[in-house]
Amino acid sequence: MEYFAGKKELKLNKKIFVLIFAGLIFCLCLSNCGKKNQNDNSRYVISKENGEIILAYKAFIDFLKTDRSWDNYAKFLLTPYPEIQLVHERQLGWGTIDSVKFRDDLKEFKTNDYERFLKQYDTKTLNYLYDSVIMKAHTILPPVNNKQVDLCFFLPYGSCFVIPGEDKNTIFISMRINPDDVEKIMAHEYAHILHFERRPEEPVTLKREIISEGMAVYFTNQIIDDIEVSNSIPFMSESSFNWCIENEQLIKDSIGLELNDSSMGVFQRFISDGRPAKPPEGFVQKTGYFAGYRVIEECIKKGMKPEEICRLKSEEIIERSGYFN
């Protein structure tokens, strides 16, 4: 009897062990499944060889299907997408949104107003945009390092910009921007990356910014096939470019007097566009881009190479161009 009792007890213990083990496996699978679903719902990413195309605007559409509370905004966008946290902080810094009012505005957003953005690009177009711009840019000026390059498409904010980082560079493009302009924006912002890798340290002044934007405009014109210079400045119409041609001496005289200025006002006068811009009376917006391009153009005419120009301080570039003389 002892023998059979021991055998029965052994079988019972084995069954308990199997049940416990199966339970642990089930819980683990459930946990992993939950994590997978969470990632699937909160991270929309196309992986590239040296970066990611981050479709954060899709997470915004997901958010619109909730109660549109601030807590859900953080849960769907700010927490899973550090990139959107950076965009949000940038908008606050620019004064384009108010930290308190924005939370109330979220309640008023409607899915129907944003669903069209889901059909704006397909995967093939996004891959081509990323690959073609970077590949063509490298034929003009190869990268100094192999930092990861991310491209983030976002909502609900407007604007576009680049944030260089220690480990990676990220280009930000709002889905509000006309798709016809996106290749130009991508080229412009990636040109900034190639320039920043080489640019010497110097204080932020108007002269530094016009050289920075001028280089980006020059590279855009080189990167994109069959684009006119008049269409190479982001968000500047052809009529505004023609105004710059007709009033170039006036632009030279105005900007030339303020090259060393570093106040917010000088950037609003000559660099900003849209609501923050406050150009001099009678001026069009973004004349600093035009002047910067002309400076770079003069350097190229004198036989200087893009690599050389990128490694010089703005004052020396301007001096060697002779543009403001």
C-alpha cells in the first residue's frame, strides 16, 4: 500500500507542477501579447537601414477616438513618442500654442477633420522620399558621421524643423504641410544636418542664421532635380522671390546693418514665416533666406566648394562672398 500511495502522490505532484508551469507560460504569453498590442497601437514606425520613419500622426488619429483628455494625449502621443514631446515643447517655446488652452482645444478636435491625413502618403512614397533625398544629398556632400536619421510626421501641430542630437538627427514635418512641398522640406532639413556636422561653434546671430538657411536653400536646389531657385526657399512664393530680386539692394542694406544682432526681433524680421514673422514694413517674409542663398552663390562663383564653405564661420563666408560690400 505504501508503494501505490507514493506513486499516486507522485502523479498528483506532477499534475500540479504541469498546471503551475502551464499557468506561468499562459501569463507570460498574455503579458507579451499585451506588450505587443500596446506597441502596435502606440508605435507606428517604418524601419530604415540607418533610421526610422515615424508615423506619429497615426497615433494622433487613435487619440481622437478616445475622450480626448490630456491624460490620453500623453498616453497615446507624448509618452510613446519622445519626438512628439519635443514638438510640443518647441511649439510652446515659439508661442504657437498655450500650455493651458491647448488642453481645452484637444476636446474640440474631431476625427473627421484629420482622417484625410491617413491617405496622404503610402509606404512606397515615404520610403522613396527618405531614400532618394538622402542618397542624392550624399553625392553632393557625404556625411561626416553615420548618425541615425529619423523622419517624423506629426499632428496636430504645424511647422517643420530638424533637431540634431548626440546619437541621432531627427527631421520633423507636419502633416499639415502640402505634400507637394515635402520633398523640398526634407531636402532643406537634411541639408541642415550635413552643414551642422561641419559648422564651427559660434554664437547665434543673424549672420549665422542667414548662412545656415542659405546653405540649406543651395543644397535643396542641388538635391532636387528640375527645381528653380525661386522655388527652393520653403514657404516662399514665386512672387515673393521676385520681390526679393527687384529689391535686393534694399535687403542688403537692411540685413547688412543687423548681421551681429541676436535678438528675437531680428529673426522675426528676416528669418521667420507665418504668424511669428514681423518683416520690416513693405518687406516679404524670409528675406534672410534669400540673402543667405545669394551669399553662398557668390562663394560658389568664386570657386569655393560646399565642403569648404560649410567649415567656415559665417563672418568669413560673408567676407569672402563680398555680398554686403
